Amino acid sequence: MFATLKNRIKEETGEDVSTSASQPQQQPQRYANNNNYRLRSHRVSINSNSTDDVGGGMIYSESEQLCQLRSQCNELTAKVSSLSQNLLQLQEEKLRVDKTNEILLESVKVAQMQKDMYCEEQEKIQNLQQVEIDKLKNLLSFREQEAVDRMGSMRQHSQQIENLAEELERLRPIESVAEDLRDELQRLRHATQQEKNLLTTTLATVQEENRNLKLRMNIVEESRLESLTKLSPEQQVQALIREHKLLEQHLEEAHLQLSDIKGSWSGQNLALETQVSRLSKQVAEETTEKRKALKARDDAIETRKQVAFELEKAIDEIKQRDDKVRLLEEEIDELNLALKECREENEQQVIFERNKSQTLEAEVKDLKTRLGAADDRFDEYANNAEQVTRKLRTQLSEKQDQLEETLIQLEVEREEKMTSILRNAEISQSEDILRQQLRLERSEAIDLQDRNKQLENDMCESRKALQQVSSAAQENIQKLAEYEQVQLEIMEKNKVRWLEVK
């Protein structure tokens, strides 16, 4: 687990935890090595100079004090390194808590997305069901209206059939009259044909008589010409005049006979033509009426057939509508079953989400306890660090006072040593060494002050990080509370929908 956390921290920050943790350990170790080296060199120089005189003994005592100060500084650096290690552990704990918080937030987001998707699917299913039910209702109303219209048209057609039947009953007595008129017309046509044949025979006889007369006239003309040739011219002229008068008389008589025949024929023809025209008009009227009656009868038969066909069609449509209604009822039953299955799935999903929320609550409680323990440890470490910093500050102030006192003593001893001429070189050399050591001590004191400031800054940063962790935990608690509230609202909505469906 720690290896995976180290790898994730290395991927996110680009630094290794072991190297970053070993750097603050190497630094105090380097200071400790330098101090030990200085201590050994100082001890060698003091041991070399201790055999000279009593002034060398005083320098040795001061060097021992400096060694004690260095050892105390080494202890302080060790404490600082331990504090830095504790801070690193706290930072690692903080990173781990942040990662767990991120994982929890991601899980909450995923749960929220699943809940939204489930709600959208439920709404889509309900909308589709409502749309299908509306379509079925509209189809049923349309079919009912169509059936009502068909029944009305059937009533109208039956009324028309009754009217046509009444008209046919009214026209039936006229049919016998039309048959009588047709028989009379046939009789008149036969009579006219007979009269026409008779007239043609008489005309043929008249024409035959005319032809005989013409032959006789030719014969008479020939005999006249023969007789004229025998007579004198005056006799011929008188004979011709007499013959001409006789011919004119015969011609007038023939004209009179012909005019009488023509008058009688024309009267008969006019009477026959008027009678025929009257009968033809009457027959035409009767035929038109009969044609109308037949047409009305045919129309009535056709309308009756059409009405019967439409009635059969309406019966078939009613059967189809009944089949469709039965199919729609089956579809409604299937939709009800699907709705029940969706409700069961919804209840299972709610139970799953409830269990998931309970597991998340348990994880949050665990994180809260761990966060409280981390806060306690951090407070303990902070209190220890504050105490250590106070001790270090007091020790630094004491060491500074001791350094000032040693400097004063060194100045006094320097004045005393300046009076001694024999040990001037050794004293000056020892003074140079002591000055170098004092410079080193001052530099180390300055480094310690910088280190204390850095520790204070690290403590401030760790406190800020702790506040961020606590704020993140509060946000997680608020999000979990919101999630629980949303779950309660979903359960209430599902209960209300379930009650509405019931």
C-alpha cells in the first residue's frame, strides 16, 4: 500500500519520497560530521598546547565548554531531524487522506451520475408509456368516430333504398300502360306498312297503265302520221288541232285524277304521320320514364349492393377493431408487467444505493476517526515542536550568553597575554584558533536560528495543511449529507409514483 502511495506521489509530484526524506537527514549528519571534525582538531590543538602553561589549561576548559555546546547543538539537530521526519510522515498521512477523499468524491460523483441516469431512464420509460397510451386512446376514439360515421352513412343509404323502392312501386302501374302503347304503336306501324304496300301496288298499276297509254299513244301517233300522210295539209292541220284538243282534254283529266289521288294520299299520309308522331312522342315519353325507372331500379340495386358491401366492410372493420383492441389490451398488460419489472429494478437499485451509502458512511466514519487521530498526533507533534523550539531558543540564548561571556573572557585573557612576551606567538595562534572556532560557532548559531525559523515556517505550513484537511473532511461530510438528502428525496418520489400508479 505504501509502495503504491509512493509511486502515485512520485507520478504526481515528480519527486521521490525516500530522497526527499533523506535530504533533511543528511544535512544534520553533515553538520554533525563537521562538528566532530572540528572537535577533534580542536582537541588536538588543545592537547598540543596544554603542556605549555596554566593559560593553556584555561583554553582547554573553554574548549570543553565549546565541545559541550557542539554536542548540545548535535542533539538539537537530531531533534530537528526527528521533527522533520514526523512532519514528512504527517505530510504523507495528509496526502493519503487527500487521495481517499478524492476517491470518495469520485465514488459519490459516480453514484450521483448513476442516480441521474436511472432517473432519466425512468422518466423516458414513463414518457414512452404515456405516449403509447395516448396513441391508443386517440386510435380508439378515431375508430369509434369512424364507426359512428359508417353507421350514419348506412342509415342514409337504407333511407335512399326505401325511397327508391317506393318510386319503383309507384312506377310499376305505368309499365303496363307503356306495354299497351308499345303494342298500339306496333299495330299502327303494321297498318301503315300495309297501306304503304297498297299504295305502292296502286302506284305500280298506275305506272303500268301510263306505260300502256304511252304505247297506245305511240301506236296512235304512228297511225296518225300514216293517216296524215294520206290527208291534205288542211285536213292534217285540222286533225292535228282536234287531236291536240283531245290530248289537252285527256291531259287535264289525267291531271285532275292525279291531283285527286295526291290529295287523298297526302291527307292519309298527314293523318298517319300525325298519328305516328303522336304515338312516337308518347312512346318516347314512356320509354324515357321507363328508362328512368329502370335506371332508378338499377341504381337502387347498385346502392343496395354497395350498402351491403359497405356493411360487410364495416363488420370486417369492427372485427379488426376488436382484434386491435384485444392486441392493445395485451400490449397494455405487457406494459404493466414491464412497469412492475422496472419498479422491482428500481427498488433493487434503491436498496443497492442504500447499502452503498451505508458503506460510504462507514468509510467516512473511519476516515473521521483516522482524521481525528491524525489531528491529535499533529497537535501532539506541534506541541512537542513548540516545546522543543522554546527549549532550543532558551538554549540558544544561554549559549549566546555563554559565548558572550567567553568572548569577554577571551578579550581579558588576550589583554593579559599581550603583556606576556614569551608566549605571545602561542597565545596569538591559540587566539586565531579560538577566533576561527568562534566564527564557526557564530555561523552555527546563525544556522540554528535559520533552522528554527524554517521549523516555524514548516509548522505553520503543517497547520495550514491540517486546516485544509479538516475543511476537506467537512466538505465530504456536507456532500454525504447532501447525498443522503437526495437519496431520501428519490425514495419519497418513488413512493409517490408508486402510490399514483396504484
